[in-house]
Amino acid sequence: MGILLGSSIAAAAIAYQRYPKRRLLLIIAIIFMLQCYLIASPSWGANSDGMVTAPIAFLVTLFLLGDFKLGWRLIGVIIGVTLLATIGFTYYDMLRVPELQTHLGRAANQIAAGGLSEGLTIVARKLTMNLKLIRYTIWSWVFIVILLVISLLVYSPVGAMMRLRQEKPYIVKGFGGIIAAALVGLVINDSGIVAASTTSIYLVVIIILLMLHQQGKDSN
């Protein structure tokens, strides 16, 4: 899921940087919708964590590339669309026969039968798994710090990042979508550090390549 989100957002931002046309933005939106379906559909993916992460990340990316201001109204739209999609796919999965239900449908049925306590148990289990993965190595904390620093540089650029934002504005806006995917994935997924790391590969690598390209132009 992390690789799919990171690579898709990066490719969309690079394509829109090259061809900043509204028609292309519509095509990107359709591709994003298809990917949300693949991630959420009980017949294909049924990744419950990705079901929440993908719509948020893709909508943030579309709003940034389309130069829409992310006010409270648009944030409300993003949250609303994500909730409706999650509830719809979950309800559909719950109604299927037990043999065909995914972990998402089974978990929803457990919560429906056991009430709030069952839901809290599932949430606690996910949090425990995430904390175990983060504590597994010091590099998890290093990664989180790096991700936060890059986030600050993207939204409050200085030096080389400021120049990059001026020369490749849509690619830098794509970074915002990748950061959104990484941060939401970090919080939502029970293996959040893995999801955030795989998503952020496409942020860090592109920044390094663009910085090297800038240095090459300056040296010439």
C-alpha cells in the first residue's frame, strides 16, 4: 500500500509538472479513484488501513496540484468522503457470507456483536503492534524525525528547497501528498512505521535527485 501510494502520487506530480493541464488533473483523479477501489474492495485488497489513508492522501494531492486552498471546508470534504467510502465498503463486506468476508468485515461484525469494548480492543491491539515496531530499532525514530523535518521544509522552504519550490512547484506540491500519506499511514496502520517508510521512499529519493540536478546546473 505504501509503495502504491508513494509511487502514484510522485508520478502524478511529475506528470502535472510537465503538462499542467486541467484535463490531466481529471485523468489523475480517475486513476486515483481506481486505486482507492483496488485498495478498499473486499474482492481485491480490503486493506482497512489503506482504505482510510488512500482517499486522504489522494484528495490532498489533487487539491494541492489544482491550487485549491485547503480551508476547513475542503478538509471537511476530505474527511467526509473518506468516512463515506470506508463505511460503504465495510458495510458491503459485513453482508457477505462469512467464508468470503475479509479481516475488515469480520472485525466490523465483531464490533457490532461485542460493542464498544470490542472496538477498543482492536484499536489497542493495533497501537501495541505499532509501538513494538517503532521500538524495534532506533532508526524508526530517526525516520520519524527526518519525515517531520522534510515536512517543515516543504511547507516553510528555505535555501535550496525554496529554489526547488520556485522551479518545480507541482513536484513540491506532490511532496505534500506523499507527506500526508506517510503521516496518516503512520497513525492509522498497525504497522504504520513500515507504511510510512515505504511511502516516503518516493519523497526522499526525488528530493535527492532534484538537489543533485540543481548542483549540476550550478557547477556548469
